[in-house]
Amino acid sequence: MMAEPKAIRSPMPTRFSSDEERWVAVVNRDHAAGDEFVYSVATTGVYCRPGCAARRPQREHVRFHASCEVAENAGFRPCRRCRPNDLPLAERHAEAVATACRLIETAEEVPDLDALAGAAGMSRFHFHRVFKAVAGCTPRAYAAAHRADRMREALRTSRTVTDAIYNSGFNSSGRFYAASSATLGMAPSTFRRGGMGEKIRFAVGECSLGSILVAATAGGVCTILLGDDPTALVNELEDRFAGAKLVGGDSEFESMVARVIGFVEAPALGLDLPLDIRGTAFQRRIWQALREVPAGTTASYGTIADRVGSPKAARAVARACASNPLAVAIPCHRVVRNDGALGGYRWGVERKRILLAREDFS
């Protein structure tokens, strides 16, 4: 038998008021309880998380500890199966994906899947699943989004299009031009002139939330704005696409606006429209994660940060929400504070409250 633990005490968290409640968590393999305590087994000399999948010990051999440090000071060693002194699995996955994203962003040539998986210590197939689950897109899609950002920045800052080709990491003009049309929605030279000549159709309507502006390029809906002043919404669109040609919507486009308004009034109808989403790679990761939050539910800024592999980037998530150009289509109204409070909303907290209330399908 193991010697009695050293006289080290640390207050247990308040969620569990007794050791019997902690034992129930162990019996039920409650993974959430792993943030609050660990348990040790006198006959094996190891300590585990409550959610450990190892064979359940006898109750009389179990002691509870407020932290890994307390358990180790009592003479126990960490379980090799649940690794209680390591980061939780979700955090390890998020960290691995964040590392892979940094590799993609800093490499001259995009690393292949085997290289990324090797850096994460996973098989290629497991890494691919983990990356997609955390980032909301595949490694290839993330690399393409990052290269698109580099392309846009190079076109803005380079002296010529030729310079931009090589400054953005392309080793041939053919590959650059093939990628640019799909990425930019226009010729590179047009992009360098601020989108000069790009045609954007738009229309302003009224809904129960006030004025609503919907605009679209040939690639899909690029802007949905809410507000009180229709003129201010048009001015915002003009500022965002300063070099584009804005054209009032025709009857066909008016029907698209009607679909958006219908979704605002009755979210259960759904909204299935092609979108032309423009933003940085990080913003698009955030916006994709927002689109995966089901109607009728909410997620915290921290949760979204975890899902995109940047668990410490809750504030960056908030900034991405604040710059979202597609109200309701990218549902940033479903993001709340960690304590459940509504937090801010680009188009007003009261509109956020109304949208969430309409999505309460219970």
C-alpha cells in the first residue's frame, strides 16, 4: 500500500461539494470534471482525469486532489492513458492546428499534408480530420485562402503585376492568372485599380429590423447591411467598393432581396444563396465557423476561437464579428459572451436580441 499523502491541501472547486459527488463523476467518466479535480488510485500509484477510460478502480483505493501538482506532491504519477498533466485533447488538437497554420503562413511553398501531419505528430488521415474539425476547412483550403491574401496584398503593394506574381509566392505567371480570376473575381490589373469597373448590383428595402441593403457581384451576395438610414447604408457600400460600378437592382435582383428579408422575418425558412465572401484568411475561418453554429443556438467568442485553432484569440474573433459584411448570412448574432450575455453587435444589440428570439424554435 502507498504511504499516506503529504499534508498538502488545496480547496476543491464548488461544483462538487463532497467526495461522493466526485466519485459519481469518475463512475460516469465525466470529461468536464477534468478541469476541477483529478483522482489517484493507491494500488497503482497513478492519478487520472475523471474521464479516463482505464478500468474503474475500487472506491476504497481512490483519493481526490484539486490539481495534478497536489497529486504528484502526494507521491502519485500521471496516468499514461489519459495524460492528466498534459493539455486536454481538444486543446492539444487546437494547438496542433494553430502550429500547422503558422507553417502554412510562413512557408515559401505550401507544405504537403504529410509534412503538416508529421509536424503535428499525427497520421495524415487523422490530422486531416482534426484540422477540418478545428479550422472548419481542409489544410488545402486554408493554404489557398492564405495565398489569396498574399495575392491581394502583393497586388496592392507591388510596382507591377509581374512583381506581384513572385512577391505572392507563385513561380509562374500561368498559375498566378489561373488562381487570380477565381480568387479576385476580376483581372489582377483591375484589382490593382481598386476594383475599377467591377459591377455590383444592390437594392435597399425595409424589414422589421429597419432598413436593409443587399449587394451582389457576379460571384454572389457580397454585402448585407442593417441600419436605420438607407442613405448611410448606401454610403457604406460605396466606401467599401470605392472603385466599383454600383448598379440598382433589377426585378430579378429584387427577388433576391425579398429572400433575405424573408429569412430575417422567419429564420426557419433558411437562406441558401451564393456568397462572395471577401476577407483575410483568419476572418474567413471565423466566418465559416459562425456559419456552422446552428440556428437556435449560440456559441461564445472563446468557443469560436477554439474551433478555429486559436484558443487565445477571443478578442480577434470579436473583431472579425464586428467586420462581418454579411448580416444574418454569416450569423455573428449567434456569438455571445462566456457568461451568456449578448455582448456587442455591429448592427445594434436590440437587433441581435430580436434575431436570437426568432431563432428560438422550441
